[in-house]
Amino acid sequence: MTWVLRGLRWIRWYARELTDESAYDRYVAHLRRDHPTVTVPSRRTFERMRTDQQESDPRQGFRCC
């Protein structure tokens, strides 16, 4: 039974990494470790910052929609 749970955890981890859903968790860990006095933004604010940064980067190419 433990191998089933281990397999399900691995699948969940892999899916989160593949879709980059874990980016917020990594960002929060970074802020808490390296910048403890900074206020941690909400997930919504983080996603907005990330989208704005991606759209302003000329290497990302043309965005049609």
C-alpha cells in the first residue's frame, strides 16, 4: 500500500512541476529564506507579477491572444 501512496505523490509532484504550479511555493520559500522582512505576496499577486514579467520579456515572442 505504501508504494501506491508513494507513486501517487510522485505523480502529483511531477504534474505540479510540469505545469509550473509549484512556482509560487518555491518563490515563497525563497522570500522566507533570503528576504525574511519582505511581505509575501498573495498567489494572485504573484501570478500577476509573473504574467507581467513574461509579457514584457522580448524573448517570449509575439502573443496573439
